[in-house]
Amino acid sequence: MIIFTHHTGEPHGILGAQVAATFFERKLSIPCIVVGIKRDFSREQLLHFVNDYYTGKDRVVAFSHLCGRKDLIALVGELKGQGFTTVLGGPQARQDYRGEPSTDAYPHRFKGLHSVMDVAFQGPIDGFGPNHLRSSANLLEHPWTRDIFLEVDWSNLFTFSNALTKLDVRLGQVLNAVGCPYASKAQTVTLPPPVMLRERNIPDLDIHSEGCIFCDVSRDKGYHGHIERDKVIAQIQGLPDVEGRKIPFELIDEYPLRSLGPLLEEMKRQRIALAQINLVCRVDDINGHASALADILSFARRQDTKIMFSSIGFESFNDRLLEYFCKGITVADIVMCVETLRHLKDRFGCTLLYRRDEGAHHGFIHPTPWDDPETVRENDTNIFLHRFFEDILPEHSTPLIIHHASTLGDWIRQIELTAGFRFGRDGTWIEWWNVLNPGEDPPRSFVGSLL
Ligand code: SF4
């Protein structure tokens, strides 16, 4: 069986899909590989490869982590048309299968993938059995827990551009927390309409959010606790070695610092040498552990292990936008965090990596629906005043992306309901900047008709 995913071609693993393929192979005795499809792929060559691969095999094909790519959704439709059973898994499987609510009354909305996917599976792969493919139910769900199957065959990943190419994974992932602890933080925020509609008498709306308001992943999965230490260590032991050290890996946990020191000590005790740990970490975790970080980095330096803060979700340098995002941090918190990292960098040199020119990519969301001269001025002033352009600011900002199943998706739909405006859709995204004219038709292409 093949699990297809989006892939950039860089040598990083795709943990969820690779765990699933390992589960199929080891627990269900179904040979399985993961094929990451690059954006420039040849459709003809891929279909040719698929037909060759499936000769004499059950024609079941799975998809995960499609990243809203319409070319991949068209591929699903094509394979289904050729008689394949198509299975959707991974993040947002349930919501992407179902689509947005009330698509009869609002035909421009994302209609979901149920017309091209035979089965959608939501949850950890542990709950999947061969009988599910024969089930009459199309949407299958298995609850997340902290005790899940986490074995990975890191050699099961390939990419496809014009031909199948084996990918030597050089950046792995290790799961330390199931979901995001911050996703448990419930809050209500009052959101004004997008600035281009400010003259239209649209009321501000109170929106309830759990976690960051734009985050579809946390909303989908929630938080189910941290993985037990020995299962984390087993994952690290299973990573490939290069020159006597485990390859760099991302520790998946938005609050990793409480675990980091004990984990490094355990690695030393078990004589497991690590090259580098990448952290995707919240600002409040760094500020809350500022005093402990020096000890952690001293220990890491003695082990010759690098610690990289590879992605910190700063997102904005404007307090009003941070509040709209429900980020739970202020600009003052960001300044404290960056100053801490700069001081530690002076002391620990190449043991600590956090800068843009060291490969880190920190979140900066711009443009947003609420940008006005005041937010732009405050952002620019803070970037200049605190020299964020030197080490923090990414080369390109990321526009605010509204996934149809995020809390902001609810906000857009509420505006559509109360004010009568319609916003464009592009696959699974909602185009908050694109107000459709009355009577404007949804897209008519083959993929458009699916969406
Ligand atoms: S954006 Fe990050 S910190 Fe915020 S809820 Fe999502 S995963 Fe958690």
C-alpha cells in the first residue's frame, strides 16, 4: 500500500504517515511505503508508477497531510475513478472529509472530500483494522490517548517528482506531547470585522477559542498529555545514526523545556549521543524557564549536543493583534524572550541556535484582516526598536491562513450569516481578503467542482 503526502523534498521525515506505514507493515502485515509528492510532480509518471506498483496488490491507497493542495485532491479523484479505494488520514481528516457546514445554502463553501475519499480515518493509527476497509461506515474515529503506537521505520519514505526516489531522512521527529497543552486554554475574544468591511456596519463578534485562534491542528486534536519518558527514549533510539550520533530531530511539544534537562541526562546515562534537538516552543515556556536554560545548555555543551529553537510562534509584534490571535503573550513577553536568547547565545555560542541565519524560522503573521495604520506602525516600531530584523524576523512573513475548520473559520461563517457577505474559498482555506460579488459563481474546474 502507498500513503501519499505532500513533501518539499528536503530530507525531513513525516512522522504521522511514517508511523502509520510502520503500523500497517508490522501490525497488519500489509507492506506499506510513504510517498511524498513534490509540487513539480509529473502526473503521467506518477500514475504510471502507481499502476506498476499495484500490479497484483489490493488497490487501496491512502492520503495524509495534503496541505490543501488541489493537485493532490485531483489525483485522489483520478485514482478513485480508476477503481482504487481511497482513504484519508492525518490531521483534520474528519473535518476535511465533511467540509464546511450548510454548503447547500452557501455553495461557495468547501464541500469536503467525501466525493473522492471512500473512507476517512480520524485519530491515531492504533485504532485501524483491515475490517475498516470493508466497513459500511465512511468516517471512522479512534480517540487520541497518550499511549499510542510510535514505532517508526525511517527507511519507508520516498519522494516523487518524475520518479520514485528514496529519501534519506536527516531530520526526524520525536513525539513528546499528544496535541498542544495550550489548546486547553479557553478564552473569548471580541473580533472586529476585516478592515475592508469596517464601513459596512458589521458588528464586532465575540468568538470562543481554545488555543490560538488560527490553529487548526490544536482544535482538531486538543491535548491528551505527555508521552511517558521510556516511550520518548525508545523513539530516539529508533532514529537513524550518522557518524555515531542520532540525526537531529524535532521534539514535538509546544512546552518542551521541563522535559529537556531530564531527557539529556537520560541520554547520557544510556550513552546515546545526539547531534541536535530542534524545539518548536512557545514564548511563555522560554520565559518561564529562563533561569534553568543556562544549566540545560551547559549540560548539552558537555555532551556536544546542539539545542535549536527552530520555530517560536511570535506571530506579531503588536499587542492588539496578539490579543486577536489569542496567543496568550504580549510584545513585552516577546522582548524578554528574545533578550534571554541573545544573552544565552553570547554565552553558549554554537550550542544554542535560534537565529534566522542558523536555520530557524519563527512565526510572523502578516498581512492579517485587522491591519491598519496603527498596527503597521506599532509592528514596524517594535521590529526596529528591538532589532528583530537582525535575528528573528523571517525573510518572508506568512499571511494569516484561515483553515475552514479553525476557530477563525467559524468567525468568517458568522460574518457570512449575519452580514450577508461571502468570502472566497481556495481548497480548504478561506480567503478573508476576497469578498465575492453577489451572484459570483464558485469555481467551475474539475477540482473546483469537488471543493
Ligand atoms: S499555534 Fe502552536 S501554541 Fe497555538 S494552539 Fe496551535 S500548536 Fe498550540
